[in-house]
Amino acid sequence: MYKITDECVACGTCLDECPSEAIKEGDIYEIDQEICTECGTCVDSCPNDAIIEE
């Protein structure tokens, strides 16, 4: 399971890269765990290392 931390600056990179469209916009982005396939694309694409595995 992946989580977006407070390091998120809402740049949109993960949102654009997520193949399952599991990332939702907000003050910081959130991952919808029911949709996420845990592929790791968001982790690899985040320039701020704001996505971690729990």
C-alpha cells in the first residue's frame, strides 16, 4: 500500500503517470486504495519522494 506524505507539493506528476487513475487531487494528493494496483509508477515518478510504501 502506498501513501502520499506531507512532502507532496501537488505538482501533478504522479496524477499524470498513474495508469489506474487512483490518485485524487486535493491540498496534497491522495491515493484511492480501492483503485490502486500497487504498480509503483507513482513512487518512481514523484520528484519530491513524497510517496512511500506503508
